[in-house]
Amino acid sequence: MNLRRTRAVARKEFWHILRDPRSLSLALAMPMMMLLLFGYALSLDVDQIPTVVVDQDRTPQSRDLLARFSASRYFKLVDFPEHLQGIEQLILRGEVVLGIVIPPDYAKQITSGRTAQVQLLLDGSDSNTASIAAGYADGVSQAVALELRERFMNQRSGMTMPEPVQPRLRVWYNSELKSKNYIIPGLIAVILMIISAMLTSLTIAREWEMGTMEQVLSTPLRPAELVLGKMSAYFTLGLADALIAVAIGVLLFGVPLRGNLLLLFASTCIFLFGALCWGILISAIARSQLLACQMGIISSFLPAFLLSGFIFSIENMPVVVQALTHIFPARYFVTLLKAIFLKGIGITLLWTELGFLLAYCTIVFVAATRKVGSKLA
């Protein structure tokens, strides 16, 4: 391989990027726009759930239960209708998610040591929010019921009964349970995969459409030199995008960066190399820029968004789909980013993911080189 010819191809691609300021501006602005859009708009936090209450008991005990719901950040009491029909109408209009019905004998059942029933009515059209809201509501009502029963038993026995179990909760790595700390690192991987595949998927296809591929065929340029030369210009652009994405995530959204910066840089370079090679492979397969663009979107955005663990947990997917996720590099890069950002894990625990990324880069680079070689032959 001749480095002089590789540098010549890279210089040509650099000049092509600089001559098209609109594409350059879009490539640099896209990470910022996607991070701002997803960072502010996409949230997995379930709190301030619109809630209505029908209190048929109207006793100090029922008011204490309502006070607990009102004090919780997970619920927002918006109305107090007199009948169950009021809850039904509000749920049908989509104004509330949860309805709480306190029966007339709630306080009597609690103070007599029997089990009190509290009805929870949920809007199941959003199953995820409904299940989380049901868990929150059940936890609040059970805690209040146990406290009231304990108070009643203490009054009857004349002595204070200690709690049999006192749980102490401690959340590691994301103590405030902010979904942005979970979303932003994975979003960086999705952005880099999309931009890398989109930028390089048009390179060789553009040469065919512009009629300059015949000039390339007449040169002593080797396939590996062509691939590395074209990739190097976009590699620099991809590193700039990665720097912008990390800076926005840390400085604007406050995502903690606890890991090693050198490991973050190395894993980003490996991932970028593989993603760019994939784009060149697509460009070599499709001689049309339109077809190459469509193939780049389908093969980069959808797997990176759906099958990388960015939002949807891989462990909850069917076994066949879980096995399919192993062929997409975004899965390993998302794991690396979340571990480096949130947990501060080093290479001793992440060498498996790095090894898979290196294997992917090697396979895609060899495939792109051979495909380009068949086009040049």
C-alpha cells in the first residue's frame, strides 16, 4: 500500500467536503440537533401522573392517604369527582391516567385490623405508563395501610412495636434516576452510526454518477488505498461530531463522565472506523446515490435505534432477536458508552465489547476492500 496515493485520495475528499459548505454544516449540526431534540423531548421518566380521586369515606384516614399521594412526585391530583362516572369520563377524554376509589368503610377496616380495599382504575391504552403507575400507587397505599395498622396495634397494646424490616435504598451510578443520563450516551452511538454510514455511503456512488470513476480506474490506485483515503476525511469529520455530542451531553445535559477519556476516545475511533467502512461497502454495492442513501438509512438508523439497547432492553426481546443484535456494532458501542459515562468501568471489564468492535471493523474493512477491488477490476 502506497501512503502517497492514500494521502492524495484523502486530500481530494477533504477538498470535496470543503467545497460543499451546506453538507459540511449539516454534518456538524446534525449531532447538535438530534441531541437537543431527543435530549429534551425523549424522556422515560414517569412522574406527575394525572390522578383523580373519589373519596367515599371522608375520614382522617382517607385524607391521610390522599395526602401521601399528593406529596409524592409521581402523582398529580387534578380532580375529586363525586361518582365513578366522573373517573370514566376523564379517562375517556385522556385527561387522567389513574383513578383512585376509596370505599366508605376504608377507615373502619383499617382500624379494626382487617384488610381495606382501595380500587385503582388505570388507562391501559399506554401499558407501560399504566403498569408503572400501578406499581407506584400500590406502594403508596401499602405503606400508608401498614403505618395505620401499626399505629392501631400500638394503641391497643400500649407499647411501640418495632418495624420487622426496614429497607434502605441506595441507587448506584444514576442516583437521581434521570432517564437523560441513560439516553444521552446511547444517543451518541446512534448519531455517530447514522452520520458515518450516511456520509461515506455516497462517496463511490457519487463517482459513478459524476462519471469520474473511469479516471480512478485508469490510476494505479489499489482498493485498500481508495477505501482508507476516502474514509480518512470523513473520519476527521466523525471525530468532530463525536466531540460535539460528548460536549453537549456533559456540559448541557449534565451527564456524568466518570470513565477514562482515553478509553472513550479509543472506542469511538474503532466504532467510527467500522461504521465508515460499512458506508463505503454500501456505496460500492449501489452505483446510485439515492439507493446508497436508502440502504445507509435502513442498515444504520433502524438497527442502531431498535436493536442496540439504546432504549429497548435487549434482555426483554425474543431469543431470536437477541441473537440478531450481536451482528450490529451499535450494541457494543452503546454498552461501552454507558459503562464509561455512568459507571467509570475500565478496559479490564470492557475488553469483550472492544474485541467484538475490532472484529467487526476487520470484517467490514476486508469486505469493502474486496468489493471496491471488484469494481476497479
